[in-house]
Amino acid sequence: MNMALNTAMLSDTLAAALADVAQRVQRSLVVVHNGRHGAGAGVVWRSDGHIITNHHVVARGRIAVTLPDGRDLPARLVADEPEIDLALLKVEASELPAALVADARSLRVGQVVLAVGHPWGQRGVVTAGIISGLSRAATRGQRGSVPILRSDVTLAPGNSGGPLVNAAGGVVGINTMLVGGDLGVAIPSHVVSDFVAQALGEQVGVLA
């Protein structure tokens, strides 16, 4: 009986902790508009207005962003790399709630992760799962391949460009439609950080 009670208490504690994590992550989650009917997600990567999303989300159209505080701002495309489906945007805003970035290289299969995005236009939806695999995917370009995170979180149109976070709320990847299949796919955070550093002319290999 005591074991059952302890298990229930542990389950409640974990659920509350994950709910707190999801709430914190949403503070850095934006909506990315591309001038068409659809919209994707993005992550405030730096408090000075730099935002990460997917290349395919902003490949066409005029880009605008809805910030967590409700402000709608035009966004400038700083850099993009179709091969790894990443794009770096800049909005004229400061002191934004930047996401906590974790190092995806420390992930292990079986760890709990959360995906946050706007599937089918529903803002700030959270899905949970576990890391199912750490592998590489072939790409068309000079890279030839890219590290990817596979998980069983549920992704749908509108999740693109949103964060995959660990149980501590650290962003370990950016969800993407780069690779199909029956599992969710994300570009690892260290690949994203290197992409941002190269775009801004900074040293590569240091997590932001």
C-alpha cells in the first residue's frame, strides 16, 4: 500500500515538474508567419531578438513573428541553410526571454523530452515522449549528412521550427520535417548553435 502511495506521489511530482517546464519553454516560443496561410514555430535563441526556426517555414513570403507577449513584429532573415532546414531571424526587440540551451550530445536513448509548437494552428501545444534514437540523416549538399534526434513525440504541421526540450527545460533540438518516417526528428542543439555562430561571425563549437 505504501509502495502504491509512493508511486502515485512520484508520478504527481513528475507531472507537476513537466508542467512547469512546459510553461517556462512557452515563454521563449514564437509564431513565425510567412505571408501565406500557414505558420510555424520559432525559438528566441538570444535576448537581442535572434530567433531560430526552420528554413522551410520561411522559404517564401514576407516574414513576421508573434512574440510570447503578443507583439507582432516584422522579421529579417539573417541566414538560412536548406540542407539542415535551419533559418536565423532577427526582430527589432531587446530583452526577450531567450530559451535555455542544453547540449544534445549528452542525451541518451530513453530520456524524456517535450515538443512545443503550434500544430494545426493551435498555439503552444505540448507533446511528450522519449528519445528513440541518436543517428545521422543523409542530406543533399556539401555536408552529406547531419546528426538528428529521433523521438516518439507527436509532431504535426505547425510544430516545425519549435523546440525539443529535456526534462530540465533545456532546448536539445529544433523540430524539423527534414526527414520523414514514423518518428519525430529534430536537429541537435549543438548543430543549431554552430549555425548561429557562423551566421554571426562568432567562434563555432561553443553553445550560446
